[in-house]
Amino acid sequence: MIYHHQYSNKEVSAVPTTFTSNTSISGYVCSASNTNSSNYPWKIWKQDYTTSEWAWWPGNVSLPQWVQIEVPEAFVPTSFMVMNEIATPASMKAGIFQGSNNGSNWTDLYTISDWPADAGYRNTMELSTNNAYKYYRLYVTDGWVSGDAVSIQAMKIFKRDMHPSSGFNNWGKPVKYRSAKLAKCNWNPIPQEGLVFYASLAEDSATAETGQTFTKNSKGNGISFQTYKNVPCVRLQDGSNMKVTAMTDIPTGNNPFTISAWHNLLIRPDDDYGVAGFGYGTDGERSLVITWFSAAYEGPENNIAINIRVSSGLGTGAKYVLGNWYHVACTFDGTTFKTYANGVFGDSGTRTLSMGNTAIYIGALNNNQTNPWRGYLAGCRIYNRALDESEIAKLANEFHPTND
């Protein structure tokens, strides 16, 4: 007999969100170095991203300060998330995420430096430890506001989901197989026909996979290449973006095309943030741009719109969470636009375009590189034809991110 022991590779939140006090959930104890008024430490685990009332603030006290949680059973952490307060925050600038098994002796698991001061900014950081801990804390060593401490809107700690994903029956016992035949491989290659531009954005290169040369517009913390939530990508910060000029085979006029990209937005939007686009004209109304559509912002979620810069935009009809990866695409057959989110059809509409042939811009709204992206981007593609729904699905299955 052959026993198959398979477990899910999914990350799950290790801390519940139903706290009503520091000790309201059996086995969990929330604490902090200081607490001001009603800004209790348990509130950061509630995952309320809309009201500054649900933030921990130790008051106007000197740093360092810390916020901590004790869990019923020790576990191995895989990543953790920190979010700045959404109102005018006293944001952390530097700190250390630590683990302990007695609440006194602490092990540094991740050092944070140059943390952005933006209200509502959040990021999930990967951990490399194999050790389990019963206590976790964020130890804040520096802040952006002189004379003030720090305010934290939300935190999460993740662990590996150890529930069986396959090969088990309902009681968690291994299923016996009498045959060791290998399953047929389900191979879904990425469409290549009509591909005129492809930038994986997976490594620091000045050249796209299809040969075009990038111009990097780096600002502040700049442009960095990394793997985030299982997706090789580029991170664009502080207004940084990328541009490809001297395009000779980009779709122009009213010709068919497909544009697609993977994206992960980290900061609450206050405007349309450009993912990728092309065909910008002198009047600013001849381009196709994928944007995060800020006008539909609702709490921690948002609509992502396919914004055709010749009239009103087309939405994808889906909701999105900050800090998670999504694939979005738009096709145009010369008459009709269609939008897709994670491979699922969202909306359609008719337009007549007169696109120019000036540049491809990544992480910006237009050729003037305004409204820069704030987060991660990966796998940007442009085709000179309209892909069908099955082909869009293949693009949307290129990566398997470990989203929240």
C-alpha cells in the first residue's frame, strides 16, 4: 500500500480577530509597554482598517515601546503584517519583530528599518525561522514624529496551515492507494502568439524579456526586486516607476490588443494608481491603463478598474484587499473591451481608440509618469490581439501567491 501524506502550503492567520479585551479569548493575552486612554493593544488584532479608534497608541512617551501577544500553543511563524494608523499617524520608523517562550528572553526574528510614514501603509514581511514561540511582540525603536511615540492600526502573524489538503479522508487518516500511477500533468503554457511585450519584473534588469530597454525613474526608497508572497516581483516606492521608450510594434490606433499584469497594492489609495499602460497621446486621452480605482474605496477593500483614458472606465466587478496579489487584464478586439480579474470576466464596453506609439509605462498612470504605483508588480504583458477567456485564465494561473 502507498500512503500519501500531503498538507496544505497555505498560510493562515495565527491570531483570532474576535477580541473585546486583552484577555477575552481563552489562552490569549494582549499587552503593551504603555496604553493611552482606550487605545488598547487587543484592538490591533481586530483587523479594523477604517477607524483610528481601533489602534494601539502608548501615548506621548519616549521610545522604545512594544506591543505583545501570548498565544495558547507555540507555533512556527511564517510572516507577519504591520499597518500604520489610518488617521494622522505617529508612524514607526524602525523596530524589531521578536519571539519568546517565556516572555522575558527574546529572539529577534525580523529587523524593520526605514518603514514608510504614510497613513494606512501596511506590509507583510516573510520570516525564515524554524522555531516555535509562545510570545510575540513588535518592539518599536524609532518613529517619524519627534516627541511622539508610535501608533499601530493592525497586526497579523501567519503560520503554515497543517490541515491535510489531499490524500486524507474526513478523519485525517491517510488514504490507501493500490496503484502508484502518476497523474497526468495538466500543462497550461502561457500564450505566446502575438506577444509584443513581456516584462517578468522578477530581477534587476534594464531589459524586458522581449528585448525592450527600461528607463528607471527611482525616487526615495526606489526600486527593488524580490519575492513577495510567493511571487517574484518588483517593488516600487515613493513615486518610483519604469518606462520603455522606442517601441516599434506596440498596438496603435484602434487595433486589437491585450494588456495584463499582476499587482499588489500596499497603501490605501487617494487617487488612481497606475499599474501599466501604453499608447499615450498628446491630449492625454489615447492610452489604455490598468488602475486601482480609488473612487470605489470601501474600508480595507477596493474596486480595481480598467480605466480607458478616452472616456469612462470599465470595472472588473470584483473586490480587492490591500496587500494581496491579483491578476487583472483587458482585451480589445477593435470594437469591444472586456475586463478580467483573476481570470474571471468582469465587464465589457465599446470604444473607438486613437492610440499613439510613444512608450510603455509600468507603475505610473501615463507617459508623464504621474500617479505612481505603491506596491508590487509582476508579469506585465501586451499582445497585438485580443486573447480569449481560456487564454486569460492561463495568465491568471501563472502564479499561486500566498495571500492573506
